[in-house]
Amino acid sequence: MKLIGVVSHISKSKKIIVKAENIPKLNSETFTEEKEPIGIVIDIMGPVNNPYISIKPFIKENLERFLNKKVYVK
């Protein structure tokens, strides 16, 4: 699996926001280090040298458990 970054916060609209280290393809499925599915990459935003990734989670409950967790794609 390839590291894409670390979860920085949860948006008001229940999207998971990741501080990107590597840029994945849109619609990529994301996972935790333990290979737990998180959601789908729906947007890449911010400046080119400091981007963020927006992930639409599969399950919208208890999203805080992902805060500060590393996020991966296959």
C-alpha cells in the first residue's frame, strides 16, 4: 500500500480531510494502516506545494477515530 498522508480533520459535511504527502488518483479507495476501508478520494484541493485530499467515507459515524491516522491507497 502507498501512503497518501495523515487525517487532519473532519469537515462539517462529514468528509475526511487528509494533509497529502502523495497525490492519489480521484476515486481511489483509501485504507488505514490496519487495512480498514475508509472511503473514496473525491477531491484534491489547496496549493500545489501543500495539497489536501477530501475523502467521502463509506460509513459516516464515529469519523473522529480516523483523526491523525495515516491513510493509504493500494
